[in-house]
Amino acid sequence: MFAIATTVSVAGQAVYAALADGTLQCGAAGAAPTGTVDTGWSVALGAAAGLPFIITGPLAGARSTVSSSGTGN
């Protein structure tokens, strides 16, 4: 998915949303900037601040769950 952040985004960084206005910021995982919340998404392909970058996120883990019973879900 594409997104735009107010900060530089680098592959592997976490994506944070500002509580005040929803703008996105990128930074080290586990080090949320003040006034933000971790979105659960991470940067797949970075870009300069204000330019579109690619994120990968929380749905990826949910889709990777496979039943080993052979019955499907």
C-alpha cells in the first residue's frame, strides 16, 4: 500500500500515526515519537518526506496462518 509521511521513510522502519491529526511519521520500531501511536505497519520501500512510500502491514501476518489439519478453513 502507498502512504505519505511527514518524515523520511526507510525500509524496515515502523509507521506511526499522530494522535492530533492522523499524519504519518516513520521511525525505529518500538520508539514511537511523542504524540503518536504505532499503526502496526512497516516501511517496505522508503522515500523522502512528503513523497509516496510503500508500507506492508498487519494483514500480512493474518494471511500467513495456514491450517496443518488438511481440512482447510
